[in-house]
Amino acid sequence: MRCARCGTENRTGRRFCTQCGSALTLACPVCGAPADEGDHFCGECGATFTTSPATTAGQGESAAARTSQRTVERRHVSVLFADLVGFTSLSASRDSEDVRDLLSRYFSGARSIIERYGGTVEKFIGDAVMAVWGVPAAQEDDAERAVRAALELVDAVRAFGDEAGAPDLQARAGVLTGEAAVNLGVVGEGMVAGDLVNTASRIQAAADPGTVYVGDATRRATEAAIEYADAGEHQLKGKPDPERLWQARRVVAGRRGSMRPTVLEPPFSGRDRELRLLKEYLHATSEERRARLLSIVGVAGVGKSRIAWEFEKYVDGLTEAVLWHRGRCLSYGEGVTYWALAEMVRMRAGIVENQRPDEARQKLRATVDEYLKEEEERRWVEPRLAQLLGLEDRSTSDPRDLFAAWRFFFERLATRNLTVLVFEDMQWADAGLFDFIEYLLEWSRTSAILVITLARPDVAERRPGWGIGKRGLTSLYLEPLSPDAMASLLTGMVPGLPAELRERILDRAAGIPLYAVETVRMLLDRGLIADQDGTFVVRGSLESLEVPESLHAMIAARLDSLPAEERRLVQDAAVLGKAFTPTALAAVSAEPQADVERLLERLVAKDLFAIESDPRSPERGQYAFVQDLVRNVAEGMLSRRERKQRHLAAAEYLTSSWSEEEEIAEVVATHLVEAFEADPGAADAAEIRTRARDALVRAGEHAAALGSGAQALRYFERAIEFGGDDESIAVLHERAGDVASTVALIDATREHFETALATHRTRGDVLAEARVTALLGVVDLRTGHFDRAKTAVQRAIAVLSETPGDDAERDAVLVRASNALAVSLYYTGDVDGALAFVERALTLAERRDLIDQLLQALDTKSWVLHALQRTRESLILQEGALKLAIDTGHTRETVRIGVNLAEALEEDDQLEASIERSEQAEATCVRAGDVVAHNAVYAYLERLSPLLELGRWDDCERLWSRFADEDAERSRELTMFEMLTLNVVWLRLRRGDLDAARSIIGSLDALIASGVELSVESDIMRGAARAAVLNAEGDHRAALASAESAFRSSGRQSFPIMERKAVIEAVEAAFALDDTEKVTDLLRFARERFHPGSPSLDAHISRWQGRLHDLRGDDDEMERKFRAAVQALVELRRPFWTAVAQLEFAEALGRRGRVEEARSHADAARATFVELGASPWIVRTESLMQPAKAEVAAR
């Protein structure tokens, strides 16, 4: 026996070392239990001794023991055992392969659940699983995680059995916490050993099917978050004394007891499948990194909030970090703009409501710095989040700018961790919030974001079609609970309730859990039941108790049973909303705050109010109604005069106490509107009406500043209803028209502007009349009514220009009108007039520092210069404008200028650069979420033409399919799309689908028949496309007429892309008609029109000259021109036209008997046509090659 301290060998049987005097003892190297010489296994933990027990000498260790101790330690761990009940009988009745498959699925599911809660599977034995927490690293909530996993596993097996057609299949589990020997060098079987493991197994064996039992140590460590029931004493195998065990019933709080409710919480009953769906969606979102929306709809009291709470507790217990956000929509009027979203940002930043702006801004900046690492991203996102929270003075009428930044923030969160957004009470949501959620799902589809919305069925009135047909959406309607589930819920709350009364309550409840809960609360209020050791028992006579017919009546009866001062305080609180502070309630009730707080404590004890305890919530420390339905009933019990007084008090309090009044403008407006409508005949009604109208205007401006045009429109329209003098009403109509235009509500825009115009005209306000006339002209321009727009804007500009004085507001309208007129003149062919007015717009925009209007005017001028063939000047101007737009953060203008620059580069034959620019513009759209104006669609449709020319036809097909599937329907009424989509006509014709080409032309004809006017360039494109179809049909004379009409109609304007297409079709038609004189005339026109020419057109001219020389019999010139055309087209990378030139050259050579040469060129052409899928051209090539082959064979 070797001494561990000094290493001296001692004779067997020695008790002390002969050299150093240290005690010599044998011990298990795993658990440290005493052992005897010759033992092969530890008598305590069963560990195997590979040689003999380790020798310990005092505090010394042998080298072998030290090596062992580096991997074996005593650790505080939690061990779970679970096995299946009913699996043996199931196995006997099924095929062995089916049994193996079932068992494999069970093991896989068990491993997933255990690992989600941070546990490690130690081993599977038969149908049992053993898992351990605390290895290799311990967490302070290991025991809680183990119990949560056990409860989850038992529930999962129950569902698994139902799915597998084995409803009797259940699991039972046991969990025990304590010390065990842990082998740190082992993963899996053999990790832990000791008595703890054996005892945990025995606890599992004692558990009833479908239950989880734990030992006392585990209960003590977890009871803050887990509800337990005493399972009694059990005699466990191998234990001398009975052990008290506890049944884990459910999770009642967040991790380590956080967020534990202070109110009566009934058992969670009848919603297991729905909760399981939420869990599956959560993990699928995490694994697939794809955004999802789960819309949960149900009547009041059916359990929407409860299922969300159970889900939150589940998420809180997972090992995976999940960024949880919760926001509630306020039930004020049309809803407070983005309130729920702002609550989520506050929750993430740790900002409490009404926190000092400087402190809130500091917290927001720290949060942005934490999740956004790029300085450019932080500069863009932070002010827009601050605007959402009312911490930023900037405003915008463009929701896309704000939506993009808010979306980007949540996307960045989702790159760090799975992100969950829970929106409560969506039936009260503002229109902008619905828009943002839909936008988030559309543009963040590849982010791990799970959105959950809770709403009553009347959400369909607020947002028709909500929850239907959206990407990544699942709609879940909560039906009333089944009678069995309701009975289980009621029995779980009041186990001693007489059967007759229980049946009466269940009958009246009609499956609505809240009815049963409120009944129990009423019984508590009246002292008829009492809490005894965590359960409720009957204390009085229930025989005479009348159960109200409806839930509303039940709540009213409960409120009536309260003492008068408590009931009055509940009614006062109801006016403030679902959540409130004691200070606000004291202001509304006109009672001392100390008295209010004393009453609140009593009402919390009666489960009417709860204190927000979630440390992440911006409402933490506030009081809230346990049920919003109680608030509705309480408020409805107020008389009209009482309601008026309390709403006025609430408005006064909010106005005086809120640091940023604009943030709560909608709330103040709603209180004042409610006060007026409560007593419109009162002496002070006129004053309240005026205050309410002014507050509605402020609410509208706040919504507009946040980019919620639809919401702002509703507030302005409501303000108009509250009346005023003619001038102020006309101004409100103007404002309503402005915000309606930002969300493309064209009819509403026109209606409000026309109403304002009529009022200004009646009042004789010439300047205001001109201003609105200009705005109506812009509406006409947007809808493609160019002549009407031109007339209206010209009239307005004439009046505005004659107005004396230095008026900044007038100049702002004049800039907008001048640019609109320039665009109208451009589209109707007057480029000189367009240039004059765009210069005027530029001068005024520079003078007034109107950057957005300056950028629009620069863009317009670049079009005009290009139309005047000042190409290089135009490109330089566009590049500079694009840089200015990027530098100043004007996203919309960045995209628009980028798309137009792409078109200009294509006109200059820089096709690759054009594609790159349009891709950059589209990427900017995707980042900015440019949905309303569809600039992303413009950007990718702009690529159709260069892709077609470069032979990337499959890319064209993908873009066209994308447009047809996703964007065609919503783009029908917008101008210029028709011009871009006409490119597909040539793709269809070249691939032999004449009917599809005709269909595209037919769709455009129908659009024109509906009253839409085409711009000059769109009309040229339409003529060229129609000529292409006519050529394919063989009607070459009509094709020539259509093409000539197209390119000769533009006057001094030049639209090279469209005109080149028209010229090509005209030349092809003239050749088909054998009209060489017309061909010569067309070539002369092309040289003059496109002076100094373009490389692609020069190549076509060489090709056409080769054909002319072929017809004239000039062999040398024919060959020279064709070879020049082929070489030029190869250098330009135009594969289709290269193949066409090769085929035409081959045909000319064939007619001269130069068969071998002809065949060489035809083979090259055919290979290209096959690669492109140009079936008509393949047929034409093969018809040429057949005679050539026959002639070669004859030789």
C-alpha cells in the first residue's frame, strides 16, 4: 500500500505510513466512500475499481488518485428519471418495427426537451430516460429547470400517445436534488453516481402515471416557481425510513419565481394543444430563422391572455436566450399610435413610462449601442426609435423611413437571439400598427422573429381580413372550453363546491373560463369560501347564492358587493385605462394619495387589481386591472356627469404631468372627446368641444409624425366633425388630404383637397386656392392624368408667382408645383418647358434649403437632359444627386434616382453597370422597406431589358414570375410599370410563345381603356411591342406602321431604349416587305436620331447594311458588314443578336453556295439559340442547315 503523501510503499494491513506517519485508508475514487482492500466495486455508488480502491493519507493523494480527482468531483446536481407507462402492452400489440419507430421518436423528443432546459441525457434504458443538471457547469436554477423539463416531458408523452393512437400511453417522472459524484471526463452514461441517482430512480417508480414527483430538497429549491401538492410519505426501495414526496403540478412564475402573480390563478385547463402549437412555432422560428405570425382570436374571457402567460413562463425557463417583448394596445378611440410597439422598445431598453427624457434617451442609446455594432446603423436607427418613444422632435410623413429603422432594430435583436413580440388587445390597435406587423413579416422573413397577436373577434372590424392570407401566418381561434375542461378548472380552484352549484356555474359559464374565475372571486369577496393551505374550501352556506345569468352581470354583481369607497375607486380607475399609477388615480378621484394606496392594497387582495412586477415592463410598479372586462363594466356603471368629470380630470392630470405631451396626445384627445360626448348639452360643452378638437389635431399631427397616415387621417376627420370656422375646417381638410396621400388613399386625398378648394374659393382666399390646386395637380400626376395635372399646376403656379412678399410656405408649394409641372411637360413631350420649370424648382429649393424637393428636381432635370441627348451631363447630374441623397439620408430619393440612373446607363449601352445600379436600388428598398411606392418593383423590373439583351433570359423569367406572383395586382394603378413589363413581350416572342406576348399587349390595352394615360416613352414602348407581335404574326405592313408611329412621335425628346426597339422592328418589317428604300430611309433616320450613335445601334446598322449588300449582290461589302456586326455584338456581349447576325450571314453565304462557311456560322448560331431557348430561331436555323447537310452529303 503506497502512501499518498510521501509515496512510500507500506505492508498490507498498516494503518499509518512508516515514513511520514500519515493515516492510510482506502476510499472510492468516485464518491469518496470508505473501501476495503480487494474490493472491485464501491459499496456506496457502485463505481468500478479498475485495480484497487485509492489510498488516501490525510490530505495527501497518490499520483493515481490525483489524476482521478481531476475528473471526479462531488457536485450539487439534479437528476431526472422518467419512464413510459403502458408501453409494454402497446409493444405487444404492434409490429416490432413500428414499436422501434415509436421508441425512437420518443427518445428524440425527450432529448430535445431535456436539452432545451439545459439538461444532459445520461442514458436511455429500455423505455426510461435519465438526465442530469449541474454537469459540467452548474446554474443556480438547475433544480427548477429539471422540474420544468419533467413536466414538459410528461405533457409531451400524453400528446405523443394521442397522435400515435395510444391514448393510454403516459409518462411518470421523478426529480431529486443533492450531492453526487460526477465524472467530468465523461459525457453520457457514467457521468453521475451515488445514492442520489438510486433515490431519484425510486421516486420515479413511486410516481403515478402522468405525474412528476420530487424530493423535499428539490421542492424547497423550486417552490418559488413551481406549484406543489403533498404526495404523502412513500417507502422507497432500499431506504430504511419513509420519504415525503411532492407532486409538481404546474409552473406558476418565471424563472426563480419572477413575475409570480399576486392574484388567484386557476389551473391551466383545456388548452394544451394550443400551447403546444405556440411552443412548436417558437422552436421552428429559431431553427429555420424565419419570421412567423400567430394570431390568437377569441371572445373576452376565453383565455387569450392566460395562454400567452403560460407561454411566457415556458420561454422564461428555456436554456436558449429569448428576447421577450410585450406591448398592449390602449383602448382609446382609434388607438394610440404605435403604443404597443413603443412599450416593447421601452421594455428592451429598461425605460419606465414617464421617465425623464434625458434618462430615457441615455438608456435607449445604450441599448442601440449594445445590439447595433455599426456606427452608420446606430446613427440611422436611434433617432427613429426615439421618435417612436416621443424623445425626438423630428417628424416624417413617410412611414417607410420609420418602419425600416424599427424593423432593422428588431432584425438586429434577432441576429443575437430568438425574438418574440406579443401584441395584446389588437382589437384596439391603430391602423399603423397593423401595417407595421404586416410589413415586418414581409421584409424580415429570414429573421428569427415570432409575432403573437391577441385579439377579440371584432378585430375584423378594425382590420378586415386580419389573420388571413399573410406570409408566415397561422390563425388560432380559441373556442369556449369543453364541459370537462371547465369542470376541471372549477374543481381545481374550489374542490369543495357543492355539485348543484358547480353545475349551475358551469351551465352559465358556457365554456368561458373568466366566468368561473369571477364566480370564485365573488365567493371569496363574500367570505363564502376561504384559502386553506393553498386550496379553497367552503366556509358558508351556498344554497341561497344566486348565480348571475351573464359574465357582465356576474362582474357587476361582484362590484356591487364591494364597499362604496372601494367600488368608487374601481370606477375612477376604469377611466384611466387598464394600467395606472396611484398618483394618477388620486388626481382623478380627488382623494389623498395615502387613502388611495390603502384602498388599492385591499383591492389587490381581492384580485381586482394586480401590481405589475415584471422588471422588464415599462409599467412596472403600476397597478392594473386583473381583467379588462372588469374595467369596462366598472366604467359603464358611471353616470354621464361622473364620467365627464373623471375624463376631464384625467386629461388635466396627463397634460400637466407628462414630460412629452405629444406622446400621449391621442390619450388626452380621447378623454376630452369622452367628456364632451358624456354631456354635450352642458354649459361648458362649447369649451370642451374646442379643446377636444384641438387635441384631436395634435393627435393627428403626432400620428403623422410617426408616419401613420391612415391613423392621422382618422384623427383629422374626427376633428373636422367637431366643427370650427370655415378657414380652420378648410385647413383641416388640406391636412387630411396630405396624410391620405402618404398612404396612397387617392380617393380620400382628392375628396379632402376638393372640399378645401371649394371653401377657399368661397372665402376668396386666392393663395390658399392656388396651393390646393397645385396639390390636386400632383394627385393627377400620380395617377397618370398628365394633361389634367399640367392644366391644374400651371394655373396654380400663375397665382402663386404673382403673390408678393417673401413667403417660405408659398415657396415650398411653388417648388413642389414647379417640379410637378416639369414632370407633366416631360411626359407630354414639352422638354423645353420642362427644363424651364425644373430650373425654377431648383432655384427655389436651394434658396429654402428644401433638400427632398431639391433631389426630386435634380432627378427630373436629369431625365430632361437625357431626352435632349445631353447624355454625359445627365449622367454626371444623376451621380451627384444620388450621392447627395445618400449623404442626407433621403431613402426614397436614393432609390428613385438609382433606378433612373440604371435606365440612363442602359441607354448608354452600359448594361452591366445598369444592372448593378438597379440591384443597389433594390437592396436599398429592401433595407428601407419601400412598400407603398413600390420602388423595389421598379428597381427589379428595370433589369428586364438589360438582362434580355445580355442573354440572361432565365433571370428575366424569374423576375417576371416574381412580379406576376407578388406585385402585379398591387401595381396596376401606378404609372410606368406598363413600360417596363412590355420587355417581356420580346422574351415571349423569342421563346415562341406568341399568345403570351399578345396577352401582355391586351392587358395594357385594357388599362388604357380604363382611362389611364400613357407617357410619351410608355407609348413608344407600346408601339414597338405591338410591332414585334405583328411581325411575329406576319403582318409586316401593320408592324411597320406601328413602329414608325412610335419612334416618330417623340419630337425633340429622345428615349433611346424605347426608340431603338421600335426602329429594330420597323427595319425587320421593311426587310420582310422587300422595301429596301424604306430600309435605307430608316437607317438614315437612325444615324441622325441617335447621333453620335450608340455601340449597340451601330452594330445593328452594320447587320442591316450586310443584308442590303446581300440583296444588291455586293459580296465583299456584305461579308465585311456582317463580320463587323458579329464582332461588335460579341464585344458588347449580346448573345441573341450575335446569333441572329451569324444566322443572317450564314443565309447570305448559303445563297452563294459557300456551304461549309454557312454551316459553321449556322452551327454557332444554333448553339446560342438552344442555350437561350429561342425555339423559333432554332427552327429557322435548322431549316437552313438541312439543305446544306444534304448538299455536303451529295458531295
